[in-house]
Amino acid sequence: MAAYAWIIPLLPLVGYIFLLLLGKKAPEGFVAGVSTILVLIGLGLSLGVFSSLAGTDGAVTYTWKWLSIGSHNIDVGFQVTHLNALMLVVVSLVSTLVFLFSLGYMHKDERFSVFYQYLNLFVFSMLALVISPNLLQMYIFWEMVGLCSYLLVGFWYFKPEAALAAKKSFIVTRIGDVGLFIAIILLFASTGSFDFNTIFQAAASGKIALGFISGSGLITLTAILAFIGAVGKSAQFPLHVWLPDAMEGPTPVSALIHAATMVAAGVYLVARLYPLFELSQPALTVVAWIGGVTALLASLMALTQRDIKRVIAYSTVSQLGYMMMALGVGGYVYGVFHLMTHAFFKALLFLAAGSIIHAIDTQDLFDMGGLRKKMPITFWTFLAGALALSGIVPFAGFWSKDDILTATLKSGHPVLYLFGLIAAFCTAFYIFRVFFLTFAGKPRDEKRYEHAHEGSWVMTLPLIVLAVLATIAGFFNSPLNGNALEKYLLRDAGDAVVAGIPTTSPAYLLGHTYPANVGLMALSVAVGLAGIGLAAWRYANKNREITVPTGEGNFLYMLSYRKFYLDEIYYAIVVAPGKVLAKISDFVDRYIIDGIVVVVSRLVYVIGLGLKYTQTGQLQTYGAATMLGLFVILAIALFRQGGVF
Amino acid sequence: MGLLFWLTVAPLIAAILILAIPKLPQNGYRSIAVLGGVASLIMTLIAWGLFNTGNSGFQLQSTLHWFSFPDAGPASGISIGLNFGVDGLSLPLVTLATVVVTLAMLSMRKTDRIRAYSLWMSLAAAAAIGVFTALDVFTFLVALELGLAAMFFLIYLFGDPDTRVNAAFKFLIYRGVASVMLIIGLLLLAFGVVGAVSGTQPGVSLTSAFNLQFPSLIHWAQTVSTTDFTQGARDAIFMVIFIGVLVEEALVPFHTWLPTAHESSDTATNMLLGGILTKTGAYILLRFGVGMLPGEVRHFGVLIAVLGVINILYGAFVAWHQSDWRRLIAFGSISHMGIVLLGIAAVNSAGLQGAMFMIVSSGLLNALLFYTIGVMGARTETFDMSRLGGLSKQMPMLSGFLLLAALGSLGLPLTSGFISEIQAFVGAFESYPATAFVGVLGLIMSAVYLLYAIQKTTFGPAPAGSSIGIDARPAEYVPLVVLAGLVLLVGVDPQVIGHFFNLSVQALLRIGG
Amino acid sequence: MPTLSIPPQSLLTLGVILFCLGLFGALTRRNIIIVLVCVELMLNAANINLVAFSRLGASPNLDGQVFALFTITVAAAEIAVGLALLLAFFRLRQSSEVKDMNQNKL
């Protein structure tokens, strides 16, 4: 079955080309129908691939030659490991639901078909990224998903904010990509291959070094450089600034790309390169701390945002931080597990938000309120997503987040555990702040409230499916079923056995596992409930008037609302100096380098101007001068002959 | 007089026909020029078929003897004439040249002086092709000079009315100086090699050694020892050629003619200049530098690499501040050529191959960018991006092609730009890691300046008072689709030209030892 | 036929005198016609040298005389062109003075 995995990304590519040829005038239902069916077939295949790997250890790899550089051959192809198979399922599943949802959400957009083209191209790139057998191919599709994100964030190109956000998202992730680019080149230069397994084996057996750096130093350097790529793509601090702005794109895009799949690619990259990271404790420490700090900072920023999508966007940043933290402290399985559950509940939250925005045409939380009666399906599904995000038992987020927190504490990172716990409290607070402001109380904008209605079945069905998944997905890896997913994922470590590396080698253990701890579980649920309680007391309290906060004089509020002023700081220390440097370069070019050229040409001109007066136009003068010259030369020649000079 | 001879002179024949036939309608002269280009293109395709990919030497040689110097003693072996031949390095570049000149001829604007336009265009085309098909120094220099003259007239006669004179003379003087340096350098190289051979190699007759043909020069360059052909002499000759290349290639600080020329020329001229004629310098460095003086390239490697990085970053930063699209593309081209220098400086398989890919990629992308911008500029009557905006609405297809070209230029995977960059940087990181590290920042900068320009041009609302433009006409799709298709083809299946380049790379590195 | 024996020095002296006269005239006379005549004088000075060496040179042969014939032909052609130019110039400027032939001056 896994031998046919290449068909899965090919289906949306076919969809893309088909829609491209069909042109813009194709009917909406047809466009969406073809796309959804193709991805749905892909989902079926993905499930088949996923289950076919259940009982086996080995990865399935197929490659063929792409390019020769000197004596090295670069291959392309595909590889299905257990991690890849899981990602295939997650990506196909969320894509299918978002494709369906978009039919309702993008209804009557004048570029409806183009939207589906881009989506198809994105899904193709993402699936191809997931099954890449080597770093180069992964990088290729890594950039391709970035391109699709750029196109889709800027989908409403006529909005200046969207244009700026698209550019920002591309450039900020590009900064991270350059790190990954260097890492890939250094790995190729030291091992002569882009292939994952070759690199891992070389690294594990110590046969990796470059002229200027030792083997272990190289592993740490490349791991951290690759992690910079992940930081950009997964919107980790300090490169997280693009993701909230990317919410200018259509909401289904936010759900698919900026919550469930593409932004998780950074986490996936670290997981894919985990054997390399595990050889370098410094690199893992960096991953853990960046993850922990991001989780905390982003959750603090989410507390005060007024735009519903921005709250959820910061929530995404924060949750991705959790995943990175999990990978950094050695909880490989938990990071990946949280990636899966998060994909479900975050896609759900975004789609539900999309449903709300579609209904009342505003993103400002303080224009909403009381929507519970008008939109019951959205209400209940959003609740499921919010509970999952807050980590309330038995929803999906509970199991994965709790695993992460347990692993963080047990692996000896109490400070990071504290960060995680505070972030968990904030998470519960901000998502229920959104929940209560949206659904509870009285409508604050009657006019919008009047028009509010539930979407058609294409919009509600994905919500329901995702709500079910957000409720039950946690059970894939709970003590109740003997941690099935954990065992499935750890079979990838079996590759080492196949490749002949001794199993005692720590490189292929893929992190550590920790048994669930009831005490810690209870603590994190209690923290989550406290957050919900605070939100309910503040925003669902009949005695408290809900007013638009001004934040005047409240430094902490403004700090959170203005995102710790990071955008302003970046502008001041990166963008503005860059622009000044560009201006200086241009000045140097125009007035100094070209200035010298002009001065030289003027000089020649002035010399010519002077010499002009020697040209009288009198033929006989010229003749006389010529004769004089001739005599002088002759005289010199004669005198030399005579030995005078 | 074989295939390559006819391939190169086909545009010349077109030029003669244009001169000879009086009073044709406007399109007549243009058609003759285009036919010349198409004939070259078809013969290039035949050359692909005839080329033996197992042979890394010069193939498909064709010679046309003109005269020699029977009484000139050791120089009596020199045959002056037109000699042509291609190897793995030049065949893809010949292809690039024929494609770009044909498309440039198709995009000549309507003018009263279409006859002169077609004439100079055809001459420039023959020169552009001849530079890459030449097999000896004489033919090479003839092509170089013909190109110089033809481009001068193209800029001088058909450029922007206000700035064309200045731009044309700037071009002429700069490239003229470059030509002088190259003539001196190449002849010194040929004579220097011969002088060394004549001194010490008893079995070799001087007459057979004294030869301007590339295979012979390559052969002797690797045979003579450093005691006969001293290090000092080699260094001096290399520096003369290298400075010539810097000017020819418009590299900092000898670059100021390029933005001026691009800014003042019209679309077809720009395609020719940006697509081919700024690539000859890099070709010279590969052919004569790495091919005949590999030790010197290694010796000056740090200098070349640092210059490369300076070009990458300087070009990118200046490009960021440009508001005229044509100047932006010119500085982007300078930045690309910095990557070529970096790859060549590495003198390893990845670096050299990356440099070769980058020559092709930059040529295709420059041509595509100039064409798209040219068509847009003809509609909106400006190239100033501060006066453009929201073109996606009026011209979605053109905006799409512009975006594709920009993405290719910033090195997006699956376009030719990426495959070039990664190979060049792999090579550079192997040889000069610290320098390459700085150079990689250019990747960020290229995204910055191109996306700023794209955002200002195609995104956002249209500025008030802008006229309604129409999207690409059917005939305009030909250059767009061909160029974009080639950019994608090279990006998706790089082996299509990679297997030619690989031949040459291995031959070049064998020389270098 | 009696053999004339003129020493080559005399012939060369004649040539030098003729040439110097011609040169002086060409550089100083104001009338174009005189200048042309002076140019002829110089050419003939060269002819005398050619013929002289043809007969009295180190290896006497006919080359010098043939050359002299060519020179005479060229001189004739030159006078034809020169006079034509002179006529054209006179029509244009109503003058036959050398100092007026300065139209190419910037």
C-alpha cells in the first residue's frame, strides 16, 4: 500500500492543473466538488497507507536520479515512515474538510476558482513535503508551501493590509529558511548526500565533519540552523510576528495553512530530523527553551486581542511552542501527538470563527455576543474545540498537552514546566473569553445579530466532524488504549535496526516516554478550569458590564495588546536600518561610484575642450607642424646614430 | 562550413537581406529578422540531437579559413578565419542565446525605423550567438566587437529619447574598455603559452603550437610548467582578463553602465542585453579563467569570492531602493552575477555547475522580467512602481507572469533560480564557508526587494487616475509562455541542461587537477 | 649611344631641391592651384629618385621606373580630383585660398 503513497500528493496536483486549464469561469460547485473528491480519495489512500504500516518496522523508500553534481547524484522520490503516514492522514483529513467548508465560505467570490487552485497547489506541496525522502526535496516543498501561503494570505490582493501581510509572511519565513538552507548545504558538504538516513547514519557513527568544525560541533550547528528554519515556519519567537498578520487571508486558509498543516511543518521538520537533534544536547536545549518561551509569550499576547482570528492565531503560536518544547525535552511522541490533536481542534476553532465571521461580517469580539441561539451548531462545536484547547478531560487537547507537561517536568525542566502551566492557564482564559464574548450575553450589535444565521451543510458538516475528532482524538494515545500512537510512532526507531545500527545507540531511540501521572493531570485540569472560571466571572457575569477596554494607563494590558511592542522593535532595529542602508547604497551608487565616472568623463571632455584650440583648420599649419615633427624625429634618430644621446 | 557556421550566420544572412531588399512593409523586415532567429533556433535543436554526451571536448566543429601569415615564422601556423565548435558548457548557452534573440525580435516595438531596428537586432543576435559558438580567439573577439557595435546602435537609435545618447556612449566606452582588456589578455595568454612551449619542449614544433583555437590553448595551458610560463606572467594575464570580465559583466564597481543602459533601452534591447550580453563575461571567466588558468582562479579565489559576495549584497540593497523596474532588474542581475562569481571562485563541481546554471537562469529570468515589465509599461506608460499599483485586477495574467519571474529570481524551488543558487552555495560552502555565510544573506535580500516591488506593482488598489490597461494579447503569450516554461523546466528537471554542464565541469576540473 | 654619366649625387641633389621647393610652396602659398602644382613638384622629386636608383642603385632593375610610371598616373588622377574639388570649392565659397578651406573645424 505504501508503494502507492506518491498518488496522494499527485491528486491535488491534478486538481490544480485541471482547474488552471478550466479557467476562471468554471461553476463553483463543480470546482469545489472536483477538488474535494480528489482530496477525499487521497484521504482514503492515506488511511490505507497509515494502517498498512501498523504492523511493520521499515520505512518504504523509492527514489530516482534528479541531478548529478560532479560525482554526486541527487535523487528525488518518496519515503513513507510512520511519522509521515500520520502526517499524510492529518493533512488529507483537514484539507478535505476545509475544501468542503470553503465552498460555503468563499461563495460568490470573483476568484473562487483561483482560490481552489491555490488550495490544491498547497495541499500538493504539503503532502509532497511530508513524504520527501531527502532534505533537498523537503526544502523544495517547504518553500512551495511558503509560496502558497504567500498567495493565499494575499488572496484579497486589493486590500493593502493583505498585501503587506503576504509580503511580511514570506520575508520573515524566508529569514528562517536561510538557516535551513545553510544547514542542508553543510550536511550535504559533510556527508555527500541529502538523504535523511544517510545523514543520520553518518552523524550517529561520527563520520561527519568539515574542515572548519568538529563533528559534534557540526551536528549542533546544523541542528540549530535547521531549527531556525522551523522557527520561521512554525512562527516561534522571535520570528512569530508574521502569523497573526497572516490572518488577513480568508479564514479557511487560516484554518488549513496557518493552524493545522503548514505552520506545523516546522515541528514536523524537527521531528523528522530528530535523530540528528538527539545527538546534540545544546540544540535540544535551544529547541525546548524557544518552545517554552513562545508558548508563554504568545498566550500572554492572546489575552487582550480584540480580533477573533488574532486570538486564535496567537493561540496557534503558543500551541506550536508547546510542541517544540515537547521535542526539546525529549518528548518526541508527545510533540507529534499534540501536532495531531492540535490540527483537529485548531482547524475546528478557525472554521467555527469563519462560520461566525461569515454570519455577522465582523472580526471584532466586542461587536459580537449572544450568538448561541442563532448559531447552535457553531456554538456546540466551538465549545468542544475550546475545551480541547484548554486541556479539559476528556477532550483531545487534554491528553496531548498533559503528556507534554508531564514529560517537561519529569525530564528535569521545572522552569519550562512552570511556563507551560502559566500558558495553560492563559490559554483557558483567552479561549473562553472569546467563547463568552461571542456566544454569551446580549448581542452588542443588533443589526449584525439580526442577519446572523448558521451556514449551509457544507459549512456545518466539517465543524461537526472536527468537533467529534477534537473530542475523541486524544484517545489514540491514552493509557486507556495502551498508548497505541506512541507504539506506532516509535516503530520508526526500528529503521535503525534495519540499517544495522546497534539499538543501544541513543540516536535512534526517538526521545523518551513517561508514564501518565494522575497528580499532574489533575493539576493541569485544575489550572484549565481556573482559567475558564476567571473568564466566566469576567465575561459571562450578568453583574459586569462588558465595555470595550481602552487600556489607558494600564501598562500590562497595553504590553499584551501591542504584542510586547515586538513589531515596533523589529521595525526600529531591522527594517528601518535596512531601508537606510538601501538608501545609502543607492546614494553611493548614484553619486559616488557613478559620480567618479562622471568626473572622469568630464575631465576627458575638458582636456578635449582645451586641445580643440590647437586645431585651426588651416591645412598649411598642420602640414608645417607635421614637417617640424618629422624633422625632430629625424634629428633625434641621426644624433642617436652618431652617438650623441 | 558545418551546422554551427550556419547557426551563427543565419541572423547575419537575415541582416544582409534586410539591407538588400528595399521598400518592404513594416512587418516584412521584422519577419526576416525573426526568420533568421528561428533558423538559428531550429539548428540549435539539431545540434542538441547531434551532440555526443559521452564526449567532453569540443564537438560539431566547423572551420572557415580566411587567411594566414605564411612568412611570419612561428606564427605561420595561425589560421585566421571563422571557427566554430561547442562543448557541454557552450551548448546550453547557445540555446539560451538563440531562444532569447528570437523572442527579443518578436518583441520589437512598432517604429518607423523598423528596417534599421531589424538590421541591428539581427547583427546583435549573430554576435550574441557567435560569442558562445566561437572555437578560437579570433572568432570570439570578432563576435564580441560586433555585439558591442550593434548594441550601441540599438541603444543609441531606439532608446528613451532623453537619456539614450548618454546611455549608449556609457555602454560603448565601458564595454570598449572591457574589449580592449580582453583582447590584450587573450592574445597575451595565447602568446605566453606559445612562448613557454617554444622554450623547452623539444619535440614540439613551434608552428603547430602557435594556434588560437581553444582546444590547443587548453592543451598547452595544462602542459606547460610554471617555470616556463612563470607565475608572475600568469597572474598578470589573469588579472587583465579578470578586470575585463568585471567591466563586461557589469560587476561592482564597474557596473554603472548597466542600470543606465537598461533604463534607457526599450524592451527588445533590454531582453537582449539582460538575457545574453551580460552573460558573456561569466562565460569568459569560465572558458579562459577556469579553463585555461585554473591555478590563477584558485590563487585569487578569496578575492573573487569576496567580490562575489559584495556584488550579491550591494546589488540587492541598491535594488531595494529603486523605483524604476528596469533599474531594479539591472541591480538584481548584478546580484545574480555575484552568485556566479562565488560559484566560480569555489572551483569545485558544485560551484562551477551552479555558476553555469545561474548564467542560464539569470538570462531566462531577466528576459522574462524585461518582457513582462515592457508589456506592462507599454500599457501604463510608466516603469515607476510608485505610480503603479493593483495591476492584478487589470492584468491578472501579466501580473502572474511577473510574479513567477520575481519568484524565480529570488530562488524559489522548482524554478531555475533555486537549482542554480543551491549548487553555487554548496560549492562556495565547501571552499569558502565564511564568505558564503555572508553571501547567503543575499537570499533574504532578494526576497525583500522583489516582494516590495511586486507588492507595490500588482497588489493593493490601483492609484487614482491610472488608465485601464488590457491583459496580454494572444501574440504576447509566446515569449511569456516560452520563457516561463523554460524557467520551470530547468527548475523541475535540471538534468535537461545539467548533463551537458556536468560534462564540462568534469573536463574543467581535470585541467585544474 | 654615348653613355651619359651623371653622378647620382647630382640627381639626388636635384631631387632634394625640387622636393624642398615643392614643400615650401605647399606650406606657404595661399592659392590652391599653386599648392597643387607644388604637390606635383614633390611627386616629381620622388620620381627622379626612383628613376635614378633604378639605373644607378646597388642592384639596378626596372622596378623603380615602373613605380615612377605609377606615380605619374596617380599624380594625373590626383590633379583631376584636385581641380574638381577646387572648382566645387570655388563655387561654394567664391574663393581659391587655402585659408578658407576650414569648414571641418569645430
